Amino acid sequence: MTEKIILGIDPGTNNMGLGVIEVKGSKIEIIAMDVLKLDKLSGQPLKLKKIFETTLRTIDHFHPDELAIESPFYGKNIQSMLKLGRAQGVAIAAALYRDIPVFEYSPRKIKQSITGKGSASKEQVAGLLAGMLSMKQIPENLDITDALAVAVCHHFQKGVTGEKSPTLSGWKAFVTQNPDRVK
């Protein structure tokens, strides 16, 4: 049975979601989930330092095999996008510093992987993840479920054998090929 630990990160400069899952065969279990709150820190450099330190500490504690991270999305505010890109880059640098392979997924790809719909809301993603991962309660901060979604998306994309998941033509095909993911 293939076992793998995946660290998922939803980067941000105010809140960074962290989710650690363990995959044993086809079973996915949450090991840890948290949010790093950065809004009280003054200045971008201090926030980036905290992101780097927290990512390293998480890697050193849970020893993930891979890091999956959400890529920045194009927005109207270029300054926000640059800050988000820096946050992502620092988390990636921490993983590379510990020789952890890094995989990047677009927000649309993550949502599609979890819900089957690339334009799903954060709440829809959180709701489906809660059922999929047998969560007793959805975390108040959805950056946490976003981080878990990145990790789960990575698992679905890579599969337990490292192969890409098959392309599905719709909900019926999804349900047929994934009866264990539908409740």
C-alpha cells in the first residue's frame, strides 16, 4: 500500500491556510490543519519571514513527501497579486530548502478537482471536503479548507501511483468512477 504525506498551502499575506493529509491507498486522512494569521504583523518583510519559518516548522514536524500550493490568480489589483506571489514564493523556497518536491495548481483546477466545477465557491469546496474527509465541523476560516483542497487536488491529480487521473466528461462519469467520494 502506497503511503504519502502531502502538505497543502493556500498562500496569503493576511491568512495562510495549511493542511496536512496522509494518503494510505485510497484513504485520505487529515493529519493537521491550521491558519497562519499575519494581519497583525507590520510590513511585508516580517510577514514573509513568518511564512518561511512556519512552512519550515510544519515540514520539520510532519515530514511531508510533497508540497502542493495554490498559484496566484490574475486580479485587477496588481499590488495584491505581487504580494500573493511573494508569499507563495517564500513557502515554495522553504519546501525546496528541505528538498520537498513542489506542485502548483490554479484555483480553478483545485475547485474543479474537488467539486467538479471550476467556478465553485469556497463554501462549496469546504462542504464537499467536509464530507469527503469525514470532518465533524467545517473550520470557520475557509483558508484552512482551501489548503486541504490543494493537498487533496494534488492527490487526485497524481493518483496513488503517480499517474494523472482520467479526464471525466461530467457528474455521471465522476460518480461512476469515484463511488467512495460521493455520500
